[in-house]
Amino acid sequence: MIDPEVQKSRSTTFEINPIIVNRWSPRSFEPSEISDKDLFSLFESARWAPSSSNSQPWRFIYAKRDSKNWNDFFSFLVDFNKQWCANASALVVIISRKNYENNGQPSLTHQFDTGAAWENLAIQAVSQGLTTHAMGGFDYAKAKATLEVPDDYDVLAMVAIGKRGPKDKLSPELQARETPNTRKPLSEIVMDGKFGNKAKSL
Ligand SMILES: Cc1cc2nc3c(=O)[nH]c(=O)nc-3n(C[C@H](O)[C@H](O)[C@H](O)COP(=O)(O)O)c2cc1C
């Protein structure tokens, strides 16, 4: 079932599994711990994503709140993200291997593959009553250096994970944005046979 809060702003043109629209990226978190069981189920879901030649280029480096590494992870974030990430239960840096392990050839699809893994994780989180929020607003070079990421991996994104908290704990500016957003119409993103050709049923 589509969540009533989500239903206020999101509707689908064709029927899909509601968990897909129920995933969105809130910024208010409860400052609670996350168990390894809950967190590792998310990584387990990411593990089962498809990838080119089953190369599985994704890697996840995490820090739980109150862990010794939390402050390092938090320090990577731009100020805008710091203001709402402080209550997250875990921060994850997602990296991706740029070349194939078996032959060293560059992978043209590693980011595509790791993107699929991230979405698995985000959807699994919804099913566990958790929320995720991906971020590109952080210092990539600092994350790479601090986490000692080898050169054959790209740092792609960070993700905040946690239990959703009350909206009124956010600043007024962020409260105004704390709502599920919409999407471009299908007619803009789907093309029949050739770029720019609209599908008849859209
Ligand atoms: C790669 C990536 C980077 C993002 N960077 C940020 C960010 O730095 N800060 C932020 O508040 N949201 C960030 N977002 C969240 C997007 O704005 C959000 O996913 C998008 O507006 C769609 O909304 P939804 O996730 O609620 O469906 C990022 C999302 C992705 C996938």
C-alpha cells in the first residue's frame, strides 16, 4: 500500500510495487542505535544486485553513530548535510571498483552496477522501517584519503541511514523540504525506437 503521507504528493501512471514510491529521502532521524542485524541486512540486499560479468564492484564502508569512526565520516560532509545528518544511526561511504578483478580491464559499467546495489539497499531499508538518504555533498578526496581507499576504487556517494524522526526537530528551511517529491512524466523519459520518439500509450 502506498503510504498515506507519500500518496499526498506521489502518484504513478502505471501500477508498481508500492515499496518503490514509499522510498524517499527524509532528513529527520531519531538519534538511535542501529543493530548489526538491521544494518547488515541492508548490505546483504545490496550484495544481490546484478552487475556486469557478476563483477560486484560495490564496497560499503560504514560508521555507526557513537563509534570511534563516526566523527571522521561526519567531517567529510558539507555543512548543509551536517545540519541534518547528526542524528543518523549510520553513515556509509559507497565506493566502486573501476576495473575487473579478473583481467584489470576498465569497467564501463561499475557505477551503474553500484547504483543498482545502492537502490537495493534503499528499498530493503523501507521494508525494515528504516530510511536512507544518499549524498554527494561531501569531500570526496578527504573520504578517499582518510578511509585509505585504494586508487582502483572510485568514491561514489555517502548514505545516511536511520529511523525517521519528528519533522519539527529540523530547521524551518528543512521542514519545508521534508516531503516526498515527484518525478518527470514517463513521456519525457521513455522513447520508442529512437531518441525523442514518444511511445503511443504515453
Ligand atoms: C547521488 C545522490 C546524491 C545526493 N546528494 C544529496 C546531498 O548532498 N544532500 C541532500 O540533502 N540530498 C542529496 N540527495 C538526495 C536527492 O536530492 C533525492 O534523492 C532526490 O531529490 C529524489 O528524492 P527522493 O530520494 O526523496 O525520492 C542525493 C541523492 C543521490 C542519489
